[in-house]
Amino acid sequence: MVYPELLISRLVAEELDDNECLVVSGCERFNNYSGYGGSFRWTGDKVDCTAPDDTGHLARQVRV
């Protein structure tokens, strides 16, 4: 899992319509990987150097 905290978002977010998306802010990336599907491989730990925003959270948004 690249962003494991997104698993929790699946538990607490309501079902979305086809024209909606969930935006999660402040996600931290923990893993590096290569490939996709059957060729997916974990390639090591990721040290996330993304700068924090004004609130102290990582300045990143992921749309689920």
C-alpha cells in the first residue's frame, strides 16, 4: 500500500455517486514500488520529504 491511511477512509466515507470523489489531504507515502497488476513489486521504504502546509500536515491531496 502506498497510502495505507486511505483504507480507513473507505470505512468512514459514505457511498459516493458516479459524479463524486473523496479528497484526502495530508497523506504520507510509506512505500516505493514498480510495475502494475501482476508485475507490481515493492521496492523499499519511502522517506516522504513533502513540505508541510500551514497547518503542519503534508501538502498533498489524493482523490479516491
